[in-house]
Amino acid sequence: GEASTAAATEAQLDEDDDEGEGDEEGDWRDMLWSALHAAAPPSRFACSGFLEQQAGFLAADVTVAGVGRLALPLCKEQAVTLKSVAEQAPHGKGLRTVVDTRIRDAFQVDASQVTIGPGWQPILQTVVSQSAAALDINDTAACIIEARLYKLLLYEEGGHFSAHQDTEKERGMKGTLVVQLPCCGGHTGGSLTVRHKGQHFEHKFAKDSASSLQYAAFFADCEHELSPVRSGMRLVLVYNLVWVGAAAPRLVGKSPAEVQLQRALRAWESNIQEGGSQKRIAFLLDHEYTEANLSFDHLKGSDRAMMRALAACRGFDAHLVLVTRHVSGGADYYDHRDRYHKRHRCYYDDEDEDEEESEEMDLSGHHGMTEVYDDRTTTGKWIAQDDSAINYGSINPEEDYYNPDGDELFGPDDDPDEEDYEGYTGNTGPTVDHIYRRALLVLWPRSQTIANAKRAGFAAVLSVLRLRLEEAGMYLSNSSSSSNLRQRAGAVDAAQGHGEVMSSSSAGGAAASDAMAALHACIQLIESPAAAPVQATWSNMWGVHNSSSSAPNKTAVLECAVTAAKLYIIGAVAAVQKLVSLTAESSDGLSNAALAAALAAAADVLDSAVIQPPLLQLVTR
């Protein structure tokens, strides 16, 4: 079955490896690219369907403030009343929210003014479940997708919405769900088209629009448009699809691409052993993400499928990071009609009056830049698979980013994701800021985590140490053999204090071995502080995320070493003893409360004969 197939595949790949000896240095990158994209073939970015007619009619008990209960199918007389309490739907234009019926022609009622009977919820949940399955965002039992009503929209003849993208209106928002309610006489036109990466999806809402309930769901970052309603009217409920849950679901399970990923990993590690210098690599994610919603739990479509494959291949450390390029310069002029000359297309958003949230550009394009005043690239917060954040420094687009076609991370013809334009002010010409955002997957072999952390500074190495200790502790606390470990510890010859039994050969040994590697790296930086680079800060256009000193913190490392010793990790007791000696040699005494507490904890894992001399040295200093 699956096991024999996997074994056969592994054997074939081993043969391929033997035949491929001597391949050039860059081959491992192509192997890794191919493995990731084989694991994540182009996925569905939109879906649609019909609801059970009779049940849906009875359950869709919609009441609007100032109108009352809507009778379905909606008649023209009640539509007039509904229109009287609605407002013209706006759209985003730069940093402003404006009404322009040439771009968007519809009437909206806020969710706060709409009440739907309880009988609708089971039907809605069925739609959400079907949509989540179709979009591949329900891959774990803990991944709960909730539909939150956003607007009630009414389109009359001529109503439409030009190509645009939705903003992520709340944390955890993955997409948009549109449920169309029936109207008397139905309508013609009004088709929804969704586009993503050169593909398009279309749902013709006009079909059976007088007697059916229909829905469509799509990812928020996809460009979409509604063609003009040629006749009749159209009534829809718009929902935000949001991931909810107290704890983040983890991406688990095996992928058919695991063997290919393992092969790429072996090739990469072999390349490093032979002198290859690239110890991390960055790939562009398929979908777009904001900084607030960039996490492994919020990945969509093929990005999520790729992460499932990586979760099954534990040899990699994977991180997400948002890289932002901010270009400022002089803008193109405007003519006598006060219409700006623009060169690029962009999108509208269906945001309401909150101007701060609107980030989509004018449909006619962005302002051209005649002269560049400033061009800078910043790296945002690094996000690990467990949602921990360790600053691994800045991404270098030229060294870290890889695309097999040679495409640049920021191409010369790329449209900006955001624009900030300022017109003529006195004798100063118009200026414009173009902002580009790229969400990246950054990988490296787990064996290179310490090397990558060292590049960023001592604080990064210390953070890795704490993370690896947490992993080892989770194994010990969850393992059915944890009590046996402690029993064995008492029987081990413990000349230095605690017995040490969690070795690299145990089931939880990988994390323990990694923790010791990080601990030794911290000790090396303490002994040679000049070798620790200055750690970069996390920053973006809104400010600084984190700025950590790279000066070695002996007290923090000693605390970690004690934790490792209490987990019975081989070598930890010796590390505690070394750190106590280093502390005694360089400290000014026990005036520091944190240091005193750390030394007291160290006394629990060291024999009195070992701990007494350095303690006496500190006390008498």
C-alpha cells in the first residue's frame, strides 16, 4: 500500500541521488522549489453553489431596521423601502473612501441593522463547511471557520463593481462569502469573476435568480469584479470568512512530497558540507498577506498545502516574513482637468467610511514616478511554525530570494501595493510614495538554525535555545515514559548531581540535541563577546517591532542551562558548572537579584563541592 509505494519512491530517489553526484551547486534549490510546488499544486481560490431552495427560503428570515421582515423573493415595492434606509456603497481610493458610481454602483445596509432568524445558522454553517473544504482551509479539526455578516447589498439595473481586492477587515480573515437571495423576476447580468495568478473563476448569479439561493466564496486577496446587472435587481448577504479559536491549529499530517523534500534537504546539507555558502533561502508565497494576518494558521490555498508538506518533513526550519520596499519620489504632473496621468492598474476595496483601512488604488492606475528620492527595503517580524518570533535579521533580496525563472523579488514593472500621493504645494511639485509588500517563506536545514541565529546576534541564539528547551520539555511532559526517565536518572552514575538520560538517541533527543547545540553557542558567545554581531531591529513603515541588545546575558543562559539539566539532557550539568564558573570570574557579586536566583537554581543541580567555591567567591567579592 502507501508504505511500499513510499519505500519504492525513496529507493528510486536514492538511485537518482547516486546518478546525480557532481551536480552543480544550484541544483538543490531547483529540487526544493519543485518539491514544494509538487506538494502545493494550484489550488482553488474560489467556489460557488446553490442552497436547498425550500429550506433556504424558510430559514432566511431577514429583518432590516426601518423596513421589517424581507419577504423572499424580494418584490420591487419592498426593494424601494429597503433602498430608502440604505446608503450608496463607497469604495477605497488611495487612503480615502469615496462614492463613485462609475466604479461601484450598489446600496448597502450595515450588518448592525440586519437580523437573521436562528433557523438560518445551520444552513449557513453548511455553506461555510462546503466552502472551507473547497478552498482547502479546513485541514485540521481545530481549524474553525466562522462567517460574520458584513453588509446587505442591493444592486439595481446597471449596478456593478469594477475589479478590486477586499482588505482583510479583521484578524484571521481568510476570505469573503457572498450569499444571493432571490428577487421577483430575477435578473440578468451580474456575474462574478474572480482572478488569481493568471486563472479566473466565474459564477453566473443570474441563473435561477428568481427562485434560488446561491453562494460564492473566494480568498480576500484575489481580484474580483461584478459585471453590470442588465435587468432586474440583485440582493446579497456579504460575510467575512474568519478563522476563530483560542489556540492556533497546527498544520500536521504527511504529504506525498515528503520524500522529495527529504531529498532536497540532503542535497542542500551536502552542498553546505562541501563549502556552499547559502544557509537559508526565501520563496515568494502564492497569496498576499498583511502583517497582521501573516501566520502559518492563516495561510491560504497552495501556500497552506506547501506548509502541510513541510510539517511532515521535520528536517527544515520554516519561517514567514513580510518584506516591504518603500520608494519615494517626484510624481507625474496633472492636467487642467485635475485628472492625474497614471500608468498602472490597481484595485478598489469595498470598505466603508473608515478611511484608515482603505488601501486600494484608483482603477485608472498609480501615479508615475519621475525621480526617485529614497528607496529602502525593511524586513518585518519573523514568524515560526509555532508562532514564536525570533529576529533572524534582514532579508537580502539578492542573496536570500530564489525564483527558478530569475524573477526579482521587486521587479521594475511591478505595481505598488499602496500609494501615497501629495499634489502641488506652493513651489513644490507633486510627490508620491510607492509601497511594495512581499510575503516570503524562508527555509533552512534545521542543522543550520544556530548558524543563522549567530548571523543575527546573541539574542537570536538565546531565543533558539529557549525554543528548543520548550520542545524538549513538551516531549518529556507528554511522553508516557517520562516517569521512567526520572527513575533511570536516579540509577545513573551522577557524579555531578543529576543523572542525565535524554540523549540524541531517545525519541525526544532531536530537540534535546538542538538545545545543547544552542546552549554551547551561547556559552561561546559569552566567552568571546566580540564574535557576536550587532543584532538588527525589526522595523516596518509603521515603526519598530523589536530591538534587542546583542550583549551576552550570562544570567539568562544560566537559567536555560539549569532547565536543561532538570530535563536530564546529557551535557547540561557540565554546562551549568561552566556558566557558574564564568559568572564567578566576571561578576561584581550577588547584588543582582536575577543572578542570585539563577545561582540558587544551579545549586539544585550541582553537588555542594562544585557550587560552593564560586558562590564563596561571589559572596566575598
